[in-house]
Amino acid sequence: MRPMSIVIRGGRIVDPANGVDRQADLLIEEGRVAKIDTGIASAEKEIDARNMLVMPGFVDMHVHLRDPGEEYKEDIASGTRAAAAGGFTSVCCMPNTHPTNDTRSVTEYIVNRAVEVGVVRVFPIGAITKGRAGKALCEYADMRDAGIVAVSDDGDCVMDSALMRRAMEYAATFGLPVIQHCEDKALANGGSINEGLVATRTGLTSQPGQAESIMVSRDIQLAGLTGAAYHAAHLSVAASFDEIRRAKEKGLPVSCEVTPHHFTLTDEVCASYDTHTKVNPPLRGAEDRDALRAAIAEGVVDVIASDHAPHSLLEKEVEYGLADFGISGLETSLALSLELWREKLITLDRLVELLSINPAKIMNLKAGSLASGMPADVVVVDPEKTWTVEPARFASKGRNTPFTGKELKGKVCYTLVAGNVVFGEGE
């Protein structure tokens, strides 16, 4: 079926990849961007974007779709609907599924299932090691041919330095970025929250920030040794950003991401014993949170990713120490990220870089631009619309969020993928 022609009319088009930031119309034909201009003639469908932002669709390079194996938490259909509601037109899904995405057959299942039921683009990330057990490498070439765009053992850190070196060398052969969950397991020792005063007051088990930064330091040295593209996931402590900064000054192929919950919250919220505040890496103290925000402003941070980790009540309505790590983040990411712009920490151009351009570059995806001829993956946002976080209304199956009841500002009104409206206000 031929996609209809669409005019998104009168919005503020923010497309830093092409130096565009102005009020104009955007014409979509045959599923692609046709042109940006004023006074474009009518099309088969019109979207009124006056007083709204029109941007390239966002790319979330760190989500957990739980499919295959834990579809009661999330599946590809519900996860991609949540992505569309959050303005994400492409998502990269981590391999900690059941079975693990460590073979061609699992990758093919995800790719095919996404075509069948997904409403946004889905790009699988393959495991670094078989079963994410940190013992033997997977067949990267086979999985790449089936559709993976990177490798990661996310949820687990590759502790064996020699094995990590081989993984980087092998992945570099096929142009695959290596994404690391930076956590020294022995030092973290399964701690539930950040080591500090809150942990002392609450009696909850804790882990020091060095469990993260030590692994960042080691991996950067291995990236220098191998020349592999290395990406550090969900960083949270000042020392980690110091390591990334020095690596970039040396010209190493290193990048990193942060999450909205880490730049918004501190470990003080964990004193409530609300398991929805339990994430890994844990929420840190104000000093680390502020260092993270400074790293965003400075340009050290490349990407904002949700680390969308949906769980059911079974995993969260238990004692804090027994609860699973993670929050459902796709549908709150944009509004929380817009606060950085409102506080003048970053510009709108920088926001689009963090949410769209940079993740697309790192994962080698054709996204992040509204240039003529590009796939019409577009998000229309009302930056002034206020709304209250009500998990029961999430498109995601995951209701696990620490932001329940919080009033946020900034709402996705329309999300288009290849010129098709996959989310519209009121749906």
C-alpha cells in the first residue's frame, strides 16, 4: 500500500544535521522527506504543528523488549508502541532475552517478529559471549548477517580482560560497536544502592562508584589497544566521565550514554524503600548526578538512552534487596530530557544530537536527519504540554517507574515511521 503524502505544517523544524532551525512546513511523499519549505501546497493528510517542535525521530540504543522469553513483562508489540509514544522511531534491543540473543536463529526471530507486530524500527544487539556467561565468544559474523548492529552482554560485564580484548578485535572486523555494562562484579557484590550515607541510614546493601569507573578505565585501554569502537552504557559517576573525557582527548573511538533517571534523581529517593528506584547502576549522590549533568553540557556524553527495563509486579512488589533492577523509561525519557533544555544546560540542537543523531551514528543507522530523500521518521512534540505520569496508561506492559504522579512538561503528539503515523495524540 502506497504511503499517503503528508504535510506537517507550521512547526519549528529542528534538524541540526542539516543546519535547520526555523518555522516551516515539512512534506512527506512515498515514505520519505520530500522538502522543507514555507507555504507547501496541501497533501492527502495534514498535521497542524503550530507551536510545536518537529524533529528527526529519536533513536534509543538501549532498550529491553523481553522478547523472546519474558513476554509477560514486555513484548515487541507493546515495547514498540511504548517507543512510538515516547517519540522513538528506532530502538536497539539488548540480548538478555530467554534464550539469549547469541545465535543467528534468535536474531532472526527478533527481526521477523518486529516486522510482523512492531510499529517502529527494531535493531537487535547480539551478545558478546554465549549465554552472556563471559566464557566464550559468539559468532558475530553470523549474527551480523542476520541483523545485529552491535554486541553487548548488558546486565553483565565481561570480566575477563583477555576475552574482552578478543571480543573487541572480533567485533572490529565486522564494524560492530562493543557496548559494555561497566560493573566490576566482585566490587559491586550485588549491592542494591549506591555506597554512601543513604545506604548507611537505610541498611540496604550497596556498591561503590568505583565498581563502574574501574571497568571504564580498563575497557578504554583495551579500545586503545584494539582500535575497536567502544561504547560505555548508562554511566553514572564523575570518575567515569573523567575517563571518557581523557579518552576522547586522545582520539580513541570511545562513546558513552546516560539515562534520564540518573541525571534527574539521586540516591535520596531510595530511602523510601520504593523498589521502583532500584536500578543498575544505582542512583548516585548529588555530586555524581551534578557531574553527569556537567558532562552532558560539556559534550563528553554522546547519547541519552532510556535503558527501558520493564518488569511485572512479581519482580518489584518484594523486599528491596530481592527486587529486580530497572525502570520502564521509554515514555518518560523525552519530558525528562527537555528539562535540560529548559534549564539552559543544553540547546535544542544538542538535545536532538543526544536523542537522535549520535545514537544513529554510533549504531550505523540511517536516521537522525530530515534531509530530502531520508526515510520520514519524524516526531512532533508539544514542548509546553503538561501531563502527569500515570503508569496504568503506559503503552508498555512495564508499570515500574519512580516518576508516578510527577507532573512533566513536554509531550509527543505524533510519531511517524517511514511516513506512517504510528502514534498520534489521543491514541
